[in-house]
Amino acid sequence: MHSMTGYAGGAVSKAIEAQTAEWEWDLRAVNGRGLDIRLRLPDGLGRLEKPLRDRLSTRVARGTITLGLRLRLVQGKAGVRIDTAALSDVLVALDHIQSTAQANGVTLQAPSALEVLGWRGVQAQGPDLATISPESLDALLLADFEQVLDAFVTMRQQEGQALAAVLSAQLDEVARLTQAARSLLDLRATEMAAHFHKALAQVLDKTHADPARVEQELALLAVKADLAEELDRLDAHCAAGRALVHADEPVGRKLDFLTQEFNREANTLCSKAQHLEMTRIGLDLKAVIDQMREQVQNVE
């Protein structure tokens, strides 16, 4: 059993084609009805979307998955580098502006060298992704992503083991309450029979109803009030739940459906109880099943 929530990531710095590439993955997941994969990749790396989606969908069945990648190439030497061509264009533009201003009788203050250095394009930018072989870069990134994905799946598995322990304890409690309800069946039947006979005596005392017909109707009521079938189904649901908890495949949807069936039987038990202790057990069942349903929402 795996949880739908998880996180993995980390920063990496590696040499590639005489340059240094630095990147950081951010892979996280939260609950979702199905599998929803959302990618945030740097410009120029859109080609990685399909292989990344394929790798994720192979290892993950449910959840809202967000994968981000930040990447940059580091200059070989530190310091400021000037783009001489861009600087020449800027100076020509400045000269034209100054001449035009003077011709119109406007005096402009010349910018300082530091201000010119801060203008866009004057400082040479770092290495561009286009200078790296796409095949080499893609192979490096995808190989590293496999490690991130392994860590991500491991975290979801560990959280899933914790969920399995909680769900197993809750299933044990449902089974215990079901057995407690079963142990009350004979006492409940005796008390209900006494109540029915008392009601029958009152009816016959005040009406001219046919005693045989009234007995028949009371017998039908007793049959409808029987809880053995509901308790048998609760036992069967517990067995099915334990099998799902220990399954190796994604079982979140099946467990969600099973908790609905659990709740249906608990509701029926409460509505048919007609017995104080049986009603209490039914309410305890509903409380445990509600807690179980909350945990199941996290299961893949």
C-alpha cells in the first residue's frame, strides 16, 4: 500500500562538455481522484515532458503530481564579462540621443560607466543551453531523475505502511464491535419477543383482531428486525479490507467503496437495533468507519 502524498528533490552540480550544469528537482504529490501530472520545465527543455510523464505514470497510479526543474549553466571563470558588440550599440544610441537633445536645446546628463554596465545586454550572459548537446543534457537529467523518482516512491511506500497499520487497527476495532453486537443477538431477541407479546396482549385486549393474524404480523416484524445478515456482511467486509490493506497494487478506490459499504451496514444496524446496547455499538461502528474513511482518502 502506498500513500498519495510524498516529496523528493535535491540540488545537483555536474560537468558536461567543458561546462558546469546546476539543477534542482522538486517532486511532490497530494491527494487526487486520479493521476494528474503537472510539469514546470525551463525554456528549451519542453522535449523532456513526455519522457518525464512516462516515467511518472509507470511508477505512480493516483495523486496530483507536481514536478519542477530549475537549471542553469555556470560560467567557467568568475568576474564581469562585457559584450563589446552590445556596448558599441549602446554608445551609438547614447550619442544619437545626446545630439538630438542638444539640437532641441535640451541638456542631458551623461550616464556613468557603472550605470551603462547595468543596462541590459552590456554584460555578457552566461553559457546558453543551445551550446550543450541536447542528447548529452537529456541523458544526464533523466538519469538523475530516476534517483529522485526512486526516493519519491520510497517515501510514498513508507507513508503507506503507516496508513496500513492505522487501517488494520481500525478494521480490528470494527471486527471487535461486530462480535460484540453478535453476542447481544440472543438477549436482544428475548427482550424483543417479550415486548412483542406485551404489545400483542394490549392489542387483543382493546380490539377484536384475529390473534393468529396479529401473531403473523409480529413474526414478520421480528424477521425484518433480525441483524444476523448485517453482521455477516460486516465480517465479510473486514476480511475484504484486510486483504486490500496487504495488497501490492493501488487499492485506494476499492477501499473508498468498501468504507461506503461499511457505513451502509452500520446505518442499518442503528436503524433496526431497537435495543440500547446494540444502538451504542452501532454508533461506535459509525465513528470508527468515519475515521477509516478519512485515512482511506490518502491511499493510492
